Amino acid sequence: MTPAAEAMDDAGWLAGGAPRGRLASLPLHLLAITRLGLILIVTALLAAIYLPVTGLRLRRLPDRIYRLWAAIVCRICGLQLVIRGTPAGGPGCLYVANHCSYLDIPVLRAILDATFVSRHDVSGWPVLGPLARMTGTLFFERRPARSGEQTRQMTGQFEKGRSIILFPEGTSTDGNRVLPFKSSLFAAVGRSQGMTRIVQPVTIAYTHLYNVPMSLVERPLFAWYGDMDLAPHLWQLLHIGRATVEVTLHDPVRPEQTGDRKQLAAICRQSVADGLRKSLTGR
């Protein structure tokens, strides 16, 4: 058993997700209930304050309020953010990151003022769907035939001076690797008339649990991927505390310095993969 797993076992929760006993697991159940309640309260307060101002219509949430919500959620979930590098900033930046968990959303949004691209079915999720719509999320279907229309939507956001966060792997992983980047939506950075866009690769790495380096087995406690059910995974995650998330903001890449969108995607993917390896291994 790894040191991190031993720490979890001492707290009453095994790395496999099974409680040692009712008495031992009771404090962790209370922790999970408290965390879930706080997240719901913070989200409800946000809606209660903002919706009346907008006439009960789901208009775009101001960046500063969304960023505050994200930072509070990270704190409630016990996530300590370690930020390396500086956001490129400026209007119309495309941030491209690896994706391993729904936690990536508050983690990145606590750092970056940008609009997410999400799969279309998220808009119908309870709580998360309305929140995503309030924050201006772009909902895209995973269909190659729609890529042209989706690229135009992204271009429209850039021309309004908004930045976008994209997960170009097209799915989530176990947090131990980076999949190839799909290049179709990278075309959006080259379509805005009269404006030079930049792309900034971003690495998200879940590195420590209880201040001890995570093992390959422990990282999926935070990663949500494959056919995992959301509710059980979230419930288990809320029992766990003090995790470190490293976010590395790499040097920006200018599209005109690359041959085409496929080369641009490959360059960004390599930066993200190198960053993940460095964060997980320390070298």
C-alpha cells in the first residue's frame, strides 16, 4: 500500500473506495455531505443573486463571478492549485488542455477568464447544465460534419474579444497520459479577420494526495473517464481531501508559425504531454 493509500486508510477510506467500517467512515460521510451541501449553497446563492438582476433569464455570467465560484468550489473540494507559468491573456486566446475530470472545469476557470467548449448533452444536466449556459459555454456535438459550423461559432467568440478553453482530446482520460489532439477546431484561430490569435497549451496534473505523490492507481479517484457513473464517482471524491493540482501554462504558440492546424495541434499536444510527464515524475 502506498503512503497516500495508507493515509486514506487511516482516515477510514481505502484507496479502492470501500469504508473500513460504519464508525470509522462516519466522519468522512459527514465531510462529503458538508462539501456537497456547500457546493449547492454557493451555486444557489449565485443564481439567487444573479438571476433576478437579469430578469430570470440565463444570460452570460460575468467572468469575475464565475471565477469566484470556481475558486470557492476548488477550496470546498480540498484542491490546492499550484500554478506554473502565466496566462497569455488578451482578447481571443485559445487555451488547449488535457482533460481527465469534471474537476478540470473549476480548476481552469479559477485561473482563466475564458469560455469552455463542451459536448452538447451537458446542457441538459441538472445544476451543471444551467450553470454552463449561464457562463456562455459552447455546446458542440461530436460529429465531423458539424466542425465547420462549430469553427464559425468559435471564431465569432474570438471576434467579440472572448477567449476559449478547449479539450482537444475529445474525451477524458485516467490522468496519467495525454491522447492525440483532434485538430479540426484549431482552424478557428486562423479565421478571425485582421486579428492575430495565439494558442496556449495548458497541462492539468493531479499530483499529490494528502501531500504524498499519487500513484497510478490513486489518480482515478479524481479522474472521471470511460464508463464511470458521475454520481458514485462524485460521492466518493467528496470523501477525499487535500489533493494538489498542478496547472502549467506553457509558452503560447502562434498559428502562423506552424504549417497547418494539424501541425499546430501536434505541437500543442507535445507541450501538454511533456508538462504532464514533468508534473507526475518531477523531471
